Amino acid sequence: MSGPALIIMAAGIGSRYGGLKQIEPIGPNGEIILDYSVYDAKKAGFENILFVINRDIDRVFRERINQTIANSIEIDYVYQELADLPSGFHLPPNRVKPWGTAHAVLSCKQIVDTNFAVINADDFYGRSAYQSMADRLRQDAGQFNEFFMVAYQLKKTLTEHGSVSRGVCEIDPNGKLISVRERTRIQIIDGEVKYSDDGISWHFIPKDSQVSMNMWGFTVDLFKILDQQFEQFLTENYDNLKSAEFFLPEVVNRLLEQEQISVEVIPTSEKWFGVTYQEDVQSVVNAIRNKIAEGIYPNKLWG
């Protein structure tokens, strides 16, 4: 079997960050997080990359990627379009923001014909996470509706500069995912990790909790499932289509509840890095500098 594909969701512009954080330089030669993600993915055996983008960032994003990544691995660009809807559905007149991460993946169905992983464009996942995922996707080719998710220790995914959103996982004794519950405000407060659903009341959450950072592994069976789920989503949210979003973890949760799929959880000891806030940039720069000093990355990543 040829190597798996990697879908990178890059259509969103970070509102908390305040700009196009996907192309924020963090390496010594202007490398961005995506450079390190693709470098790690290629080392792990991923053979082609699909960037899901929107037309607003098309020119600046392509210019940046074509300078480096495009010269080292096969890439494609896919637009996440608001008007990309099933037959019989029409775009609400006031809809502005993208339909969500599940729709971003669904946008790739005409191109992807092999097992694939999904990641966010602005998260640093770590070399071993890509290797573990690639190994699973190669070994389990053709396993119907048996998917994968890399889980991180919550304490290794936090920023000192504000709250983050994380999918807190419930996992059975056999390492299978039971559910992912999205906590939109998780923050270090007085030395403890806490979450809030309303921004007012805060509750303790164990720092060793396993969380999803949206690193998933799927077979092409997922696309047929997403087609069905998206139609159901549009029908159920007919009165709220201005703002409702079709999120990948929510689709996975629903399918797990209905026992249509199983998801193997792949634990990792990697530390996440990301640019959620502008103040995070320097800590990511420092982390990359340390990994270069350790010999994990060359000083100049490409060429």
C-alpha cells in the first residue's frame, strides 16, 4: 500500500490570535509551524498533503507554501466553500463563517482515495505522533469504520496566556474512545487546571486528562458517513444555519453513540505547541530552537 495522505485544515483565521497565524514565522529561517508539521509527516511516511483553505487567504497562503513545502512533497489545495452543500439545500443569506471541521474534511472527498490523517494547520503535534498515526493507517488498510485519534496529556497542551479549547476524552479499558467532550475554556488558574462552560464558574479538571487536538486517522469510508451526517446536520439546524457548525468531534461522538464506528486512541507523550494568542509566539520559537539544539530538526528545514 502507498503511504497515507494528510489533510491539513487551514481555512480558519484565528480570531483570538488576531490574524493569519498559520504563516507566523517561528523557525530560524522563517519556518512556520506547517513547515515542521509537513517535515515530520514526510519523515513518518505520509506521501501527499491536502491543504483545506478558503479563497480569502488563497494568494498569501499559496505563495508561502510554494516557497518551501511544495518543493519537497506532493500537495493539493482544496477550497472549503460555503456553497458546497448537498442537493436540495441552499446557502442561508446571512451565513459568513465556514461550516466547521467536519465540512472541511468532507471538501476533500473527490481527491482522497487512501487512508488519511487530519490535523489543524496551527498546531505542532510532534514527530512520534505522526509516526504512530502513519503506522496505524498503513497496517489497518481497509478496516471498515475503524478509525484512530492521537490523545495528548492536557497539561502538555496549555498556554500561559489565556484559555484554550480542548476535547476531553473518555476512554474505555481497551483503549477505545467512548466520547470527546469539548471544553471551550480551559485555563491555568492559581496553579490548577480548570474549565468553565459559562466563563463565570470554574471547575477543576485533572491535568493528566487525555485530550484530542484534532489529530484523527480515517479510511475513505468516512466520506460517505460525512455526506449523510452533513445532510442530517443541515436538517436539524434549519432554524440556526446562520451560526451552527459541523464539527468533526461531534460527528465522531454521534457515530460512537450509534455504534457505527470504533476509534482506537493512540496516546502520546509529545508536548503540543501552538499559537493561540500573539503572546504564544515566543514560546514556540524557543521550543523549536531547543529541538534544533537537540538535533531533532536541522537549522534550515528545507534545502
